[in-house]
Amino acid sequence: MDDKLNLVTGAFSYTGKYITELLLRMGEKVQTLTGHPHRNPFKKRIIVFPYNFDDLDKLKKTLEGVNTLYNTYWIHFSYHKSTIDKAVENTKKLVLAAKEAGVKRIVHISVSNPRETSPLPYFRGKARAEEFIINSELSYAIIRPTIIFGLENIPLNNIAYFLRKFPLFAVFGSGKYLIRPIFVGDVAEIAVKLGHREENIIVDIAGPEVFTYDQLVHLIARSINSRAKIIHLPPEITLFIGKILGYILKDVTINRNEMRGLMSNLYISKHPLIGKTCISQWLKQNAEKIGTRYISELKRYYFPWIKLNASSTASSGDSAT
């Protein structure tokens, strides 16, 4: 490989980690911007910088010499001072700094069905970030995945956890809304492939299998041999139960906007590039690993110094990236 330098935001997290692993296997050089430098699984194989969103000169300096920027930075829902609007502004700062630093190409991980007029902050914010990238004059590839699954995926893991630990599992509403999940490794392969191209492109990507949410929950239950009874409840009751569980677990287990995104069929694409990994087979292969412990969204992504309590609220959410 040549000596072109890549920068992956969030290389120690989820999608960014898989992109980084693939680039390193290909013999490419990688550095990262991260809010969690202590979580480095790559040790000295990559160079680590903080995000520096509040100091554009420092942010620009960390991007100098970078050929391709793989951007996975985002937040799943607003929590305290960390908001979707702030994530949009930080993305704008990142893109502007990349342009001024001479970055050649940006590969941006978005989400399926972003829309600036969406009533849901997550999808609206993703659309605003896309627009800024498109108008930046940088060479770009914008990737719009549906729900991304993998061992690190919090919603998938926690569904399995509740199916293992509780006698009942509540599906909100009819459960007939559609999902077409894509494997995180497939997302990484597509991202790196598009990172090596030059033309501007926007692509939807999804997995090879389509399920209703109800079917997916039953598939997870069968894969882990859960004996939990799966029931259907009105969304408002499910939200109330989720708040109680969130208080006990000191986390945000589900929120209204996440639920609305699922029920509005926003995690399925009509004409996507298709990943190669079937979630049905993946679940069989990883049945002993998923849901053995609860994974806290707040502890992983947000602020470990914040005291978590029942009054904390979220405005949007899903783990697209």
C-alpha cells in the first residue's frame, strides 16, 4: 500500500473500530480523533488525538497530512449538554477543518432515510450534516446504513439480555414495522472501498434479510433459547416500563423518538447496496455471546462524570454508528 494517511473518528467505538481494523490489515496508516483515549485497543498501531471541537486551529492541525477522513462521529440521542444540534455543529467544524487542512476525501456514515423536515432529531440532524458535506467542495462518499448489528451493538445486545433475564418481553405496538439490519463488518468494507474511489456518491446500504421488529425479537429469542413470553403492549405503556428499567439500570433503555423511528419504517431502504452477512446466521454463531450482560448506552458514549438519575431524558436515539 502507499503512504496515504487515514483518519477515523471514533476508532475505539463501534463502526469506527471495524473501519480502523480493516485499514490496518490492509497496511494503511491510521490516526483517530476520539473522546475516549483510554479505550485504545490498537495501542501504538495508530496515533490518537482528542476531538478539539472548541479549538479549530488544533482540530485543523490534527487533520494535516490526512488523505481520507472516515467520519463516524455522532451521538445517539440528546443527553444533558450533549445534543443532536451540537453534534451537527461539531460535524460542520470537522468538515471545515478537514477542508482547510487539505484532506482529499471524506467518507461519512449517515443513516437510512435522513430528512431535514423530519420530526425526529436524529434523522433531521443527519440530513443537515449531509448537506454541509455535499456543499463543502470536498470529495465525498455518504453512506446511509440501516440498523448496524454486531457484538458491540447496544440495542441488539440488550434485547437479548432482557430475553435472558426476564419472563416477559414487551414489543411496542404491532411489531410489524420493518427492519433490514446490516453487519458492521460489511459497513466497514463498503466504507473503505468507497474511501479509495474519487467520485462523489451517496449510497443506501442494508443487509440481505428483511424482518418485522416482532420477527427479529423472536429470532433473537430462538437463537439464545429464551423462554421469555413475548407480548405486545401500547407504545406509551412500553415507554413507561422502559423508564422504570432505565431508573434501575441508570441508563436510557428506550425513548419516544427511537420508537417512532422504528414504527415509521425508517430503518429500511428501497434500493440499497446489499451486505453479505445474514443476521440469522450471525445470531446462531454468536448466540453464547450476546445478552450475557447489560451494556449501558450512557456509560459507553456519554459522560462518566455525570451522576445518572431517573430525571435524565433523551430526545432521540438509535445506534446507527
